[in-house]
Amino acid sequence: MAFTKLTIAVLLLAVTVESRTITIYNKCPFTIWPGILGPGNPAGGGFRLDGGQSRNIEVDDAWTAGRVWARTGCDGNFNCETGFCRFLPLTTFLFFYDL
């Protein structure tokens, strides 16, 4: 009986979880590495996106604010020529909020 109640509770939780889709487009003729910052570390914080490609990122519906920015000239360890925020402040990035 306890197992049945737990199973029903888990199924109800699974049904109520929704997500949002963020689509990132690279309209540049060169490769970028989008940086993504927000709750749950979406897409592991970033990825490679070749020129002309796009990628959908799924985030939890509770994710109401975050940052997305482009980095260029990155190596495999995300050491980048631009948009690398360890040492220099970001110059261009997107803030979004759900109010």
C-alpha cells in the first residue's frame, strides 16, 4: 500500500513538471561557444555552435531568469578570445526575465 501511494505521488510530480525551450541561433559565418548561466546549469554552461547552426536548450519552467552570451576563439577547455568571463567583464550578453 505504501509503495502504491509513493508511485502515485511520483507520477503526479512527473506530470506537473514543465519545461521551456530556448533556441540559440548562430547567424555568424564562424563558430561560437554560447555561454549559458542559470539555475540547473543548462547545457552544462555552454557548447560549440558552428556558423549557421542552432540548438534548443530545455530549461525547467521555474527557470525565470538567466544569461546567454557568445564566446569566440575557444579551445577545448573553454579558454576563449572573447566572452571569457574569468578575467574580463562581459561586453555583450542577453538578460531575460519572466515577470
